[in-house]
Amino acid sequence: MLATACALACGGAVAAEAARQLPAELSARSVRSTLDQETIAEGEVELRQGNLTLSADLLHYNAATQWAKVTGHVSLRRDGDRFSGTEAEFNLGSREGYVLKPEYHFERTGAGGRARRLDFVGDKRMSARRADYTSCPRDGDATPDWVLSADKLELDFENNEGVAHGAVLRFLGVPILAAPAISFPATEARKSGWLPPEFDSDNRGGLALMVPYYWNLAPNYDLTTTPSFASRRGPGLQAEFRYLQPSDEGRFEVHTIPHDRVAGRERHGYEWFHSGHIDNAWRYDAGWMRASDDDYWKDFANQLPSLTRRLLPQAAQIERRFEWGADWALDVYSRVQGWQVLQDADTILPPYQRVPQVGVRGGGLLGASAGDQGWGLQWELELEANRFELADRPVGDRRPDGSRVHLLGALSRPVDEGWGWFTPRVSLNAASYRTAVPMSDGRVEASRTIPTLSADAGLRFDRNTDLFGLALRQTLEPRLHYVNTPWRDQSTLPLFDTAASDFNAVSIYADNPFSGIDRVADAHQVTLGATTRWQEPDTGVERLRLGVAQRFLFRDQRLTPEEVPGNQRVSDLLLFGSGSLWQNWIFDTSVQYGAAIDKPVRSIVAVRYQPAPFHTLAGTYRYARDLSEQFELGWQWPIYRSEAKAGGSACLGTLYGVGRVNFSMRDNRVTDALAGVEYDAGCWIGRFVVQKVSTGASESTTHWMLQLELIGLSRLGSNPLKVLKDNIPGYQLLRDDDAAPSLQTPTP
């Protein structure tokens, strides 16, 4: 039987320490105590005090000095961390002590190790001699897959500093990193110091070594500088500065090579992003990306992340919203917007810069009051002035610079009774132009006003049904959209921000087939379509959606997108569908079927199979008649799994194949490709990825990425995780990604 728990501290010792110590409790099979002197406990001994638990076979405790000495199956637990050894001494008052031949495990990192001796210096400091550290399980005296060993390890939690003297990092028994001393954060808090080195390699720059240094400048801003050296290009430098204020935040990144030995000149790129507000009323943001030369996107594609690698945005804007009750809102805004176009042999036309753009936009209900929809009339308004200019105009580009003031207004009366809806709408698009050079008709000023009358109507039917053994609710939603817009001659007006809209399930029901302001198609037409959905009756989750739509014209059109003949009274037929009817399968498809040629014009079919975590197969087929035909395949799939050895506790490994291939069936070549493997051994992950990016009809950039992630310690090498997440649909991280250190807003 366990002895009854008894208080150790008593008499003068209790009075002296009561102000700063919680009572200590002891349980054991046998307890012998002398008042104010020594307590001896034997058999399943457990001593508890606050967050400290000390257990052993034998305990000697001196009440006067508060020293406890334990032997035999020693175990000490504090704040989730565990320490075990052959012998230990610990002072309950000063929190000083030691453990001989300890084994330890830190809860925060899920890793631990062994040492010859571990010393506690209060609650905030500890040191260990002949220590090692790993997150890999041990098979007896066998060496773990990875281990960091040190002659002496010092941890200062109060100052957030850890130092390993004579440190050597071994992987699979091979030393891969060594230093006389390594400094690192002792807690999750940020700390200045060197970060693990990174390696990179590509066919243009060769092998590169990068050694980052993190500067913890203040709680609300920091800096990371990364000196680098590439075998072909020479030395370089990267830097990232982040800042956070009560009403502002942002970051600035720069990459520079003072003398690129391949290009024979200085190279650089930078990006700046900022956002903020003034008293939560005015909101502003800015973003600026810039590269030193037109070839930068080929040589350093990973330095300037952009959805369009050759088109780098530069913009700043400010806006404020004014609200009157719950029904009226007005946004006032101003913006400047520019672009840097990285030209190539394949010249692209640069978009116009807006210098500046000033406008007001709003909407609301007319005649509404609290809890009342009033007349039910909804108004929309946009009044905007723009100055458009072209920078770095290519040879032969004759588009004029100019200014435009436009007004968009609309009035509608939506009616929705649940079983159906009807929305009549009248709108106006008015614009006035002034150009720097004469337009094709000789004018430098022009204006036009175009009204549009439209109506959108539909019905909703539903029923309960079964589909492939599933009890579902099916809806059927026929829809009619009518548009009447008169023709206005716009042939001589400039095209500042206008293009034909993509033909899809949204645009086919739009009043105008153009995006932007400068073109409004004349139309007298009706669009007929229907959508049917299968939903789970209890949750509303949509399992399948199918739809069809087609536009019919009552008269010929004089202004149409280039690919649509004006005398074609029937538009192409649009078929679309999406869903997840079968477990683990997801599909999305759309087909544009040409009414004039009786053949498909464009189609997209995407299918993904995801039966379990880290199991993904995704295929996409894209077809555009006379333009392109591509097939894309992406995957993340286990290809090998090791089996546990009898009686062993070593890490079990799984090898995953990852990749994405984009194949042009028209050109019969691979345009972009990504392929690699990830090996998850439980306590470490190895990744090797090769990426090929097409930079022209006959040239490409190949990038090799090799990374070793030591769980509970750090990552070494080049990081392919962003590339994998951006390119493989459904890709999942084998471990949670470590976020960048968090900044703290300063207290006013």
C-alpha cells in the first residue's frame, strides 16, 4: 500500500519559504521522517510541488536545506518536459540540481536526447555535458538517423539563448555540419542569430550557397539578410525587412548581385508591400515589384513571385467607405497603377498605366427604412476619371495616351419569392475621351452614351430523389436573361482597359460580352439556360451540378468580340458540370460547342482522385480549337512503405512521388514539368524535386531542389514546399509548415 501523502516542509523552513513556494507532497510505500531534519522515502516514491514531479526508488530529503536526493529509476517532470537518470539531486527552493546519465524529452519540439550530466540552475537555466539531441527513436545503443551532439549545451530560457559548444550534426552516421559553437533560440520567441544554410541549383546559375542571418531588431520589426554565392554568377545578397505598427504593416525584399559573371552586369530585383488605415476609416495599400532587366524572370523566377512572371505590378491606392444606415454605401477611392513588362523575343503589349485613377462607387435601396425594403428599387453608381499612359512602348505600338471620364449607373427591382425570381434592370454606360494624338477619325475628344435594358428571370423546382444509391434533393432552375442595347459607333475610340470576356457560366448571362468600359456591344437577345443540382437534404452539400445555356439574337450585331461573327444569330452552346458524386472523386468540366461549325470550340475537363491524406491524382485537359491542346497531370502518392522490424523502434519510412507535367499535344512537347520524391521517416523528411519551366519556344530553366527536414530541429537545403503547393492540385504538407516568426504590435 502506498503511504499517505505527507507534507515535507515544516517548522521554520515552512515559514521561510511559504511566501514563494507551494506545499510539497510525498507518496511512497515507506516514509520515515525526523522533525525538521531528514525524511527518507522508499518504494515507488513520488514528490510533487507545483509543476514539478520527482519520482525514484529512494529519496532523502533535508527540510532545513530543501535538498532532495533520489536514486534508482529517477524521473523528473517539469512543464511537460521529462528527465530520467540514475541519480539526481534537486533543491525545491532554488530549483537547482542535477541528473546523472540523463535521458530527456522536450514536449514543445517532440525531441530529446542523452547526456553525461544535466545541471539545473534555477527555473530559467540548464546545462548538459556530453549531450545529444534528436527526435528519432533509439534502438538500444544504436545511433539515431540524425543526432546533434555537443561537448556542452547551455540553455538560458530567460534570455532566450541556447549555445552548443563543439557541436556536430550527423545524418545516417555521416557528419554534415560542425561548428565550435552554435547559438539558437531556447524558446519559441524570436532571437537574432544565424539560420541553417540553404542550397540551390539551376542550369543558369549553377550551385548556390545561402547563409541567412536573422536580426530581431524590435518586437514589431525584424530583418533577415542572406549572403549568397553562386558558382557561375558570383556573390549576392538577399534581404527581407518586416514591420508592424498599430495601423500599418508591410515588408520589403531585395535581391542583388553586384556583378553577375554570366550576364556581365549588376542584377537586382525588389518588392514592397504595405497596407494600413487611418482611424479605421481611410484604408490604403501599396505594392511595388521591379527587376533590373528583361531576363530577370528567366534567371531568378523564384525571387519575384507573380502570377504573370513577365508583368510586374506597381500600384498604390487609398479608399474610404461612407455608410448611411444599413442600405446606402459609398466608396471614394484613388489609385495609381503601373507595370514593368519584361520583354523578350516574344513581345507582349504592355497594359496602360493609370496615373491617376480617381472615383466614387456606391449603391443601395431607394425609399428603404429600418426593417423595410421600401420601394425595392436598387441603385448602383460609379463615377471615375482616369489618365492612361504607356511606358516603355514597343516599336510599332500606336495606341494613344489619353484620359477618360466615365459614368456607370443602374436601377433594378429584384423580386424573389423562393420558387422563382424576376429582376428588371436599366443601366447606362457613358464615357468621354481625350487623347494626346488624334484618333483614327482625326478627333482628339469624343464621347458616347449607351443605355441598356435587361431582365433576368428564373424558376426553382425541387424533388427528393436517389442517385447512385444516395438520397438527395434535386433542384431544376430554368433561367432566361433578356438584353436590349442600341448600337453606338465606338470604332474610333481607344481601348484602354477593355477585352472580350471569357465564355463561361457567368459571362453568358451578362449584359455585355466585354469587360471594362470602352466597348459596349449592341444587342437584342435572350439567353436561355437551365441548371440542375443534387444536394444532401440535411447538410445542403452539393454533390453534383449540371448546366446548359445558349444565347439567341433577334438581330445582327455590329459590335462583337473578334471571334464572334456579327450575323451569327445563335451563340455557341455552353455545357458545364461539377461535383463530387462519388467519395474521393472531384470533377469540373465545361464545353463550348460551336453552333456554326458543329464542333467543340473550347473545353476544360478536370478530375481529381483523393482517397486519403497524401494521396492525390489530378488530371486536366484543355482544348482551344486552332490554338492549343494540353494535358496536365499532377500527383502526390506513396510508392514505398517500409515495414517495422520485430522488436524495433526505429523510424518507419514512406516514400512519396510528387509532380506535375504539362504536355502540349499540339506541339508534341512537355512545356512545364515538376517531379520529385519525398521520404518521410517519421523523425526526418527528405525531399528532392526538379522543376523545368519553359521560358521560350526552345529554351527552359531547370531548377534542382534538395531539402532535409529534421523534425524538432530545422530544415537544411533549398525549400521546394511553395513550388509543390502552387503546382500540384490537392498537395498536402507531410508536416505543418513552420510559419515565419510573428511580429507584435507595439503598445501605444
